[in-house]
Amino acid sequence: MLKKASILIILVLAAILNTPAQTATDTVLILPFENTSDNAEFNWVGESFARSLSELLRVPSLNVISNAQRKIVQQKLNIPLTTLPSLATSLKLAREVNATILVTGTYNIIPGTADTAATINTTVKTIRVNEGRFVSEELPDGRRITRDINLNDALGNLQSMQGQIAYQILYQRDKSLPYSQNQLIDAASKVPARAFEAYTKGLLSTALETRENYFKNAMRLYADATPNGTYSDAALELGHLYMGQRKFSDAVDYFDQVINAEQQCRDKAKGENRAPQCNDDILAEASFYVGLVHLQQFDFERAMAVLRPLAEDMKLTSVYNALGAIEVQASRAEKKNPAKAAGLLADGVDLLKRATDSTPDDGNVRFNYAVALYLSGDQVNAAAQFRAAIVANPSDGEAYYILAKTLDALKDPTAPTIDDQARRYLTANNRYANLEKEWQKSQSINDIPLRVVQPSRKDFVAVILSRRQGTPVQPQLNETDTLLAKARTLIKNGQDDEAMATLRRVLVSEPMSAESYLLLGKIHLRRGDLEQAISSFKTSVFWDNRLVEAHVSLGKIYVEKGDCMQAKTYAASAAEIDPDNQDVIALQRLSERCSK
């Protein structure tokens, strides 16, 4: 099955590459779909839509924001990963990544019975972000219509459904697609369905033991369906899980499985004289972290073996620094072969110089480069780098200590002053005294290790993504935020007419702006126009149901109108959002007294 899917994927890609590129290129963001049923055990399906569609929509005329990148930006904007954002927040997220098309969806699961299989009903909407409208398509008679994608199938055919959705999204944009719907369905089914389900459930699980069991089960199911195959995505997750628990042997085992699987993919493509369709990002991630594990275990040879190819391929500062530090540490540890030690040290100096050039303000990278220069005998440049490291971290006692020794060797009269600083910052655990003991014994600084800070997985993946795409992920300068801030100030100052004019400017470019309607509601309420205020507040809630202020305002209006049932409804909805909010608590009291 996997072989068949791989062949079809190659055919699809070949057809795409031989098709003239469209003049317009869109950037697409796919959000997890919303589970509208009462069956929380099927929440994993929503995440699987986001992951699969992000991969299936990668064609020349579309830039796709990967599922991993979407999560990174979501965290940066403090948008929880555990809850689905409102439409307005989704559009904000889309603008943050410069997306021009947003794909959202809902699904309803009808559980199976003894006689029937579980079924899924899905509705997909595609939105033009800049225009704030749903994507439309042209009919043969020239008319344009907006059409949701609605599908109904057995839950067991989920991947087939995802292939159909991907095809229809592409077909809405371009009626002359160079491949069929069946080809995309086959491409969507490259991972056995049950293995894919277990993997996705593992991603959504927070309990470590549960995650571990799901990922192991995913790997077993994958291997059952594809003998000798490795489910690299699940193996990578297990590697990180064990690394976080400091079970380094298990972590290395799963990271190595990822590396071997992706390397076999490359070798096979080379043997068949075709372009490899392998996951370079997952290979880079596994290689980097397995290299750090080997470093922690002082296995320098294996660490260098996996990080050297990665340094050449990715050219990332964090990889240069890690590999450079390992080369220097390996040089220190090499006692039998002076020539080999000198070569390792020279390589380390070169790599650390590249890392320093890339991040001149990183004190740890500067420190490592300074140590490498010191060990290579370049005292003058070492002193300059130690000074720069101290500027970045003024309380770096180890940098002061080696700088003092360097200046002493250079007969610099400031050496005693620098040494006094080292004594000041190395008092904990008699650190200075212990270093001096080693120095007096061997004139060495072997007790001072180089610094390789393990980056969080999120940060490392963000760097990989930005490097692969050629440009860093940067927030878009958003005129809407500026105009909204201006409108808030105008309202605070009582300049309602100017505020309304500003909000109309916002709504021209962003008709789904929930906050704009919230602010308009405040103006209408202040002017005593309750019906207009109600309309604006309700529109605000429609676009962002989490705006507690809009719920509170509606509740207060209905209390004033004597509509106690509506007042209690909005008090309850506000309490669901923020039960500790003082305005919400006050509204609850008002609504309770309303009918008395």
C-alpha cells in the first residue's frame, strides 16, 4: 500500500511540476476543525484535518503554513493550542503569518452501533483573509457563487475524505488541475488509517504515559501494514518524550530510527535517479537532538557524526555552536594523537566563529569562541572575545577567570583587576579556589566546560521552518491594530464621531472585526440607542464568542429593558468565559434580581 501511495505521490508531483505556474500565489493557513458533536473522544479528528491538509495542499501555486509553524505562531500570540480560536482570532493569526486564504471546518461524529460504522459529517469553509469574505467560484455562465465543502462518509474513510477536501479546495481556485481527485485521495492515505489515528491521539494527549502508548501503538500499526517501514513522525515524538525524561538510551534509539528511515528514503531516491520526497525537517530535528544527547554522554565521535552533515545542510547558529563546542571538547579529550587534536580544535574555532558572526550578542557563543581561541594559542583575539562575552553577561565569573589568565600571559597590567572580578563572581561552592587548584597543578582550564544550551523544541523547529522557507517568521505590521487603538483612545476622550469614522475604516478592510463592533456598541449605548447597541454587540459576539465584554453589555441592556430571560442567558454565557470577572459577577446579581 505504501509503495502504491509513493508512486502516486510521485506522479502527482511530476504532473504539478510540468504544469505552468499560476500568476497568483496564495498562502494558506489550515486550522484544526471543530468537533460539534458531544463525543470528546473524537477531538483528535480535528487536529488530523489540520495536519493532513497542510501537507496535501503543497502545490506550486500555494504556499502552505505548516501545522508546526501554525502552532509556534499561535503560542507567540498567546492563543491556546487546547481551544479553537474564534473566527476573528483565526483571521488575526492568518494575518500574522501573511496568509491570504484561511481554511476552517466543523465536523459531527455519529458513533457506530452493532450494525453500523461510525460516520463523520464535515463542512469546510475557505476565507479570503484580506477581503474578509468566503472564497467564491465562477460558474460556466459567468456567475460567481460561494459554496461550502460538505462531505459525509464513514469515519474509517477519514483520510479519503481529507484527500477529497484538499482536491475541492484546489479545484475552487483552478478548474484545470493537472491531477485527479483519486490521486490526491491516494496521496492522503500514505499512512495506515489506524496508525494515523493513534499518532494524532498521541499529539493531543497531555499525560506522558498515554502519549507514549499512543505513539508506540502508531509505530506498531504502521510496521504491521508496511513491513520494515518506520513511522518517523511517531518515532520523533517518542525520542523527545524520552529525552525530556532523561532516558537517553531510549531517546537515542528512536531518534536514530528517524535518521535511518529518512536516510534510506534519500538513498532509495538516489538509486532510482529521482528527486527525493523525504522529510528533511524531521531529519534535521532528530539529528540535532541526538547529537546533544551524545554530547551529554561525552560520546564526541557519534555527536560529530550526526551534526557535521546537519551543519553543512542547515547552516544554523545553534548547530554551529553545538558542533563547534563538541569539536573543541573532543580535541581536549584526544590525548594520543596530537595531530588529530589540533585538527579538531581548528575545526571548532572555524565553526564557533561562524556561530559568533551569526549571533554577536549571544554571550555563551562568544564564550565558546573565546575558549577555542585561547586553547589554540590566539591570546589577543581570545581576550577580545572574552571581553565581548562579559559585556553580554557582566556576572560571568568563568569568562573573567580565563580572561585574567589570558591577560597575564599577555603581560597586561589589568590582569589582577580582572582576577578580582573572577573571585567575586566565583564564590559559590569554592568555585574560584577549585579552578585555581587545577591551574596551579596543570596550567589548564579543563574544569571549565564549553556551553551548549539545549534550545526548546519549539524554538529549534521555528528556526528550521524559517530557514527552509528562506525568510524568518515575522509579525505583519497590522494597520487594523493601530486603528483600533486610536478608536479606543477617541472613545475614552468622548470623541465618538471621530471614533466611528475610524471604526468604519477598519470594517472596510476587515468586516469580521469583532472588536470594531464592540466599540460601536459602546458608542450607541452611550448615545442611548439601545437597538443599535444590541445589534452591534450581537455582531461582535457572532464574530468572536469569547468577548466577555460584549456578553456583559448585552446582559445589562436586557436588564434595563426588563427582558430577564435574555439577561440571564447572557449572564450565563459570560460566566462560562470568565467566571471571576467582577463585571460578570455584577451582571449575575442584576439578572437574579431582574424578575424580583
